[in-house]
Amino acid sequence: MAVREILLYPDPLLKQKCDLVTDFGAPLAELVRDLRETLAASPGVGIAAPQIGVLQRVVLIDVTGKFPERRQLVLVNPRITTLEEYKIIREGCLSIPEFTANVRRADKVVFEALDEHGQPYAHRTDGLEAIAIQHETDHLDGVLFLDRVACLKTDVFRRKTKPSARAQS
Ligand SMILES: [Zn+2]
């Protein structure tokens, strides 16, 4: 197990389309463990394999910090089948830490995926978890949230990382 380095934009690996997972052996188990360790050490609610440089269709979602009744989700070869109730939300990305942006996302999704052992499952969810699933699934196709912004001039915001920044704005 290891906390892996998270690739930062504009690393070219973040713009690649990832491969379907076909082998559910030890390398996949190690990848999932590394994603768990890396996400646990970060402020995010989701991470995709390409963010640690692995071009495989694997996503980890964890909103249990905000919603303890939910559970961590491992999505292998995910496919979103339903997107409902679109709205504009403010979104960030571990690979683009300095910015947030207004992005149009569905509030409710249904997806199909395999778990880390290769067992198929389907899941319906909403809110933060639904948004994270759309964001992380985008990563598997080399799509970043900046690609989803309607207007780069008005919908992208630099994070105010220092408490004093507010007074300066
Ligand atoms: Zn991201």
C-alpha cells in the first residue's frame, strides 16, 4: 500500500482515454489499495486511476466524511446509464488544486460497474456522490472539469487558500 503522487494539470496522462479492466488479479487489488490510501490522505471525495498515472478504468468514491451512512464505492469499467435533474454546481479537482469552477452536472445518476472482484452491480445515487461519479468517470475519458465549463472567463475561480485573501478580494 502506498500514498501515490497525484498528477497535476496539465500532465498529459490526464488527457488520455483509459483502458477497460480485464484482469481482476493482484495488480488491480494493489491499484484499489493505492487509490484508497491516496484518497484518504487528500481532501477529495473521489479519485480516478489516471490521477495516479494508471490508465485503467477504475474509480474510487468516498463521501463517508460528509455522509457516514453511505459507503465507499469502487467502480471498475463504470457506465452511467441515467442522468437526471441537471443543475450548476461549484466543483474542484485534486489534479487542479488552485481552481474551482461552475459546472453543469446531473443531481441524480444511475450507473453500472464491476466491483474490485469483477462482480457487476448497479447503483442509484444523488447529490455530492452523483456529482463525484460524473467527475471521476470523466477522468477515465481524459475529460477534466475545465472542459465542462461554459465560460472560462466567468465560471472559473482561483481558490482563496489564505484566510487573509478574503479581505484582499
Ligand atoms: Zn478530478
